[in-house]
Amino acid sequence: MGCKFYIQDEGVYIPSEELAQSFAVLNFLEGNSFGIGTNTIIPVVNIDNPNWIADVKSQDLWGFSGVGNSASIYRLTNVGIGTGVVFERFQVGAAGTDLVVTEEGLIGVGLTNPTFRLDILGDLHATAEVEFDSTLDVDGDVTFNSNTASIDPDSGALVVTAGGVGISTGNLNVGGDTHLYGTLELDNSLIDINDSPGPVGKDYRLSSVGTGVSWRPSGVETQNTIWVTKNGNDSNSGLLEGDAKLTVGAAAAIAQPGDTIKIRPGRYIENNPIGLERDVTVTGEDLRLVTIEPQNTSLDVFWVRRGCLIENLNFAGSTVGVNHPGCGAVAFPVTGSTANSGYTTGGPATEGPTLRWRSPYIRNCTNFMTGSIGMRIDGNDASASIPGADLKSMVCDSFTQYNENGIGVSITNDAYAQLVSIFTINCDKAIYVDTGGQCDLTNSNSSFGNFGLYAVGLGATQYSGTVFADVIPDGETNDTVVGLDVQDSNLDDRRPFDGQAAYFKIDLSNYADAVGSGRINAPLQRVDRIDVTNGGSGYSAVNPPTVTIRDNDGTIIPKGPQGIVAEAVAVVSAAGTISSVDLIESGRNYLSTQNIVVDIDGSATGTVRMSPIYYTISEATEPVNTGAGTTTTMLFNEFIPYQLYANDPFTLQRISRILTSSHSFEYVGTGTSINTALPFQGALPIKENEVVALDGAQIPFTSTDQKGNFDIGEGIQVDQTTSTIRGRDFSKAIQAEVTPLILALR
């Protein structure tokens, strides 16, 4: 039958009013109709089924409300506009999870209950421009994937053409370069690369340092000064005091030749050794204001090279009870090792590109490190590329050593030092030289401690040669020897010099009075001293016991050529004991293979210490080529008492020697603890410990002790209290002068 439909919201009939047409199905479609551009709805016969289906076409969407056959059908012409819509909700997808349009005109994409005009859960992709005429409120992140690079404010991935960008909370982090064309206004602190807002109330400025920007004080950077302060940071440049380093080691790591490291007051705990490049200066504010404490107590504190200067600071351990064995406050860089901070390259130190040695200099410092060595000068850790530049020396002015049980200055292995105003307190040894070390010592003092000046032996062989012709002793010329091919280890001809000593490897077979045969391989010997090990008892000063010095096999006479027997006398104390045994004659030319002992009548006992006999160079001539080799004439300070034969070999070694004048000794021998070494604690000085020279070493000196007595070497003493002159050398001189007069008077 024929019927027609009235579409209520549209106010139209299908078909038109007063017309009727029979269709079984009405098919509502989105598409073009005959009413293109208008809201007219016209049913069109379906081409495939014209008698059964009519297509109702419209450019709009269609919806329904309700369920079943009674569901209302609506043309959704006004979706999203918010007016003239009578349905409550429009949904697309399961439960509206794809698209929801609410009665209030709210659109949700990806969520079921939108709360904004457009509420999107998920990504929004726009291939063209998106314009906002009002506020854009984003609860999550906004990522711009554009790779547009620009330094122009009118182009780039994000462009704000008017107004500004405000960030109420949170941070603005920029990973690339930032260009500001306008004013930068800050209402809070500006944090630098060190997370510092800068000091309050100080004139600090932002400055580019290395890879970042940091707050630094105003002023001009210095190119040759590196600052170290207690509020510094080792990541700072160090070129301004306000941008200082925290440790001396960090400053030394960047110091170049000619730079100065300036240290402000404070205690600096350092990862030692601190290596210094050549010609670098380390200067503290004051010797009592700047303290350097080593972390590694058995390693040196500073390694110095040619031209270095260290001044105006002190060295100390964490406490006085911490021992520092082998730790030198200042030393050459150890060969084969590396420093822990600073310039880490190891030794040896060299003369540098100038080919001239310039001694490291220590001035106005104090060493408080228990058991340490103030200046450890080891010649094995200094060298040179050319002969003559290998001085291996340091110099010093005003270096106080209050290092209990330590060594003030140690000089070994042919090293050398010039020392002025060295003051030692409670040292085991105040000044120590060994293996050819030498020094000049002036205006200095040794107080308390075990020993004052201590010298041992000779250094390694420097030159060697042979006797050119026989030398027959005649009492006048047997101090002169012509040497043949006197050469160093490189076989270069050398001229012997004052400060060297020789011994001749004579063949005992050439001497009728000698015992044995073959060449000796060690110097002949003399008695150096006799130490009393048991004073015995019951002795009388009026009739002291006999002292006999002999070989352990019973032989009295030395077994070398032209030997002289050593003689000694016992000194008896008021208590009837032997307090000491004084040598009258040291004897000479005992063989090194002899075992020399001492016999003291009664119950007293003692031991004998021997020392080698060397002949020291006074002067020598330049080597002259004779055709058969080069010769040099050597003048010795001592007479050689036996004949030398042509081709007798000899060696020349450097003497361990301390040359000093005006040295003061106070209570030397009283020990290394200041709490027990003072005289009011009952401590007694030991005169023999003031100057000790062993095994051919020399200590020419003048000195004054705590009593004001003046010594000229070990042989003459002017006693201030008794106004007398005494001593072995003085007695020998008086005897030599007076004996002929007495004989003449007789």
C-alpha cells in the first residue's frame, strides 16, 4: 500500500505532501542529493531495487534515539554547533571510546566523558597550521619534532609572533644554543656551572671558564699566577683568587715554567708527592699560616726540578705522633717513579733546555713532620745531558727542622747543597752526608737530638788511572804523584779536583815489611776511635791501666807497608771506672783484612772502630798527551809513606764532606724528644756527637757549644770558662814547639 513518512525534526514528508508511493525499505545515506547545497531531502528510487528500496540522500550524518521499531531517526545536521539539537548524546565506537559528542556540546576523542569543548586522550596530529585565538592549556608534554634550525626570531620550530611565553613553575631547559635579541630580566638567582648562585654582597661576575660559565670575582686574569685557597675548587681555573684551586697538587698540574703558585692561609692535605715542573715557584702567605700535610706519610711532599722555589710555608703531619719515614719535605723526583699529583713525570731532574743547572731554592720554611727529612737531596735523581751541568744541587736559606727523630738535610750520591740558616731541633742527625754528598753550611744551629754534623765515607768511583812512574818517599816530594790516563767512566781524560780522595791498589809483594802478597782491593786503615763497652772498676787515675791495640791473632804491628802501631790511654773517672779511651796515635796501614781489638788491663772492655786511609787531592794539572798516554800531576794534602810503583792502579772518589763555619751546638746528644732533652730534665750533652766523620769523610768546621766554648776542628778548643786552650792538635803543636826548647836548655 502507499504511505508517506513525516520527518519531524526536518518538517518534511517523504514523499512530498499529498503524494503516495509504495516502498518496503527506506535507506538513509550520506551523499549527494538533488538538493545539493540545501537542506532539502528527496527520496530517490534505488537503482538496484526500484520497487522495494528508496534512498534518502543527504550531505549530513544520520542518527537514532531509542531501540527497536519505535526508535526515532534524526538527521544530524547541527552536530557540534550546539543549537537546534534535541538528542542527548552522539557516540562512535564501543561505548563511545572513539568519539563522543555530549548534549552540552563537549567533544571527546579517546575518552567517554569529555570536560572541555575538545577533550583528546592520545596524540593530535595536524598536517597544516593550528591556530589558537585564546589560551592553550596542556597538562602533559609538548614535543616539537621539527628540525628547522634558526637564529632568526621569526622562524624555527616554535615562533611566538606577539606577546610572550610564561612559565609559572618548573624549569626551562635548553639543550642547544640560545640567542636573546631582547632584554633578559631575572627576579631570582642565576646558578652557574658549579651549582652556585654566587657569593652575596661581593662583586662577582659571570665568566666563561673551560666548558661552562661560573661566578668569578672582578679583575684581570693573570697568566703566570695560580691561586690556591681553602674555599677554592680544583675544577676552577685558578687564574683569579676568587676562582682558585683547592689543592696545591691541582695548581701544580697546570703550572708551566715561570708560573707562581700562591697559597692563601690554611691547612692543605695533599696527595703527595706533588711534582713541580722546572722553574715553578710555590709561595705561601706566611710560614705559620700555610701548612702542607701529606696524605702519604712515607713519600716525599714536593718533587722539585731545576729553578723551582718553595717559600713561606710549613710541613706537618696530622699529629706529632705520626711518623714519616723516608719522607722528604723537598726532594728531587725519584727516578723510575711518578708523582701522585701535580706534574707527575718522575726523575731524574735535568738542567733543562738552557743546558745550565739552576738549583732548586728553599726559603723561609719550617718542617714539623716527625721522623721526616727536611731536604732529601739524592744525586741519583738528578743528572744532565752534558758534563759540568750535573751539579745535582739545592740551595736553602732559613729552613727550620723541628722534625723529632728525623734528619734536617740529607745529601747523598755525589749531590751538593749550599745551606744558610738551617736550624735543627731534636733531629736524629742534623746534617747528614754520605756516598760523596757535600755541602757548605753557614750561620746554622743544631739543638738537642742525637747527632749534629754526620758524614760517612766516599762516593762511587769517579775517575781511575795508574801511577806513571815510581814514587820513592823522601819526606819532601812524596805528596806528588804523576797519574797516567786518569779517565772517567766514559774514558774521557779528566783533571782531578779538590774534594776527591784516592787510594792506591799496591802489591804487597813489593814491600819487605808487609805481610801477604798480591794487590789490595780496599784502602789501608787506621784506628778511628775506641768505645768503652764496660768501664770495669777499681781503677786509679794516678796509675791508669795499660791499653794495647793489636790484631786478634796477637800481632801488634800493622801488616801493611810502613805501618805504625796505634796507641791509646785510659781515662779513669772519680768512681774508679774507665770513662773513655783516648787515642794518642791512630796508627796507620793496617790491612782491611785484619781484625783489630783492644785490651784494657783489669775488667774494662772496649771495641775498636777503624777507618780507611785516603789521600785527598789538593790540586792537579790539566791532562797532557805524552804519546804513551795522557798524564796529570796530582798534589795530595797528605804524604804517602810508602813507595809507589809504576802501573799501580788507583781510583778517585768524591769525599763526603761538610764544610761549615760559625755553627752552634746546643745540648747535642740529649735525644730526640723535646720533653726529655732539656737540661732541667737531667739530659746531658755528648760532646763527641756534635761532629762525626767516618770512613774517610771530612768535616772542617768552627763551632760554639752551649757553654760558649769555641772549637776549631776536633783538635783545638778554646774553653771560655777556664780561659784555656786544649785539644789533641794543640797539644801536638805545643809539644813540637816546646820539646826542642827544653832539649836546648838541657
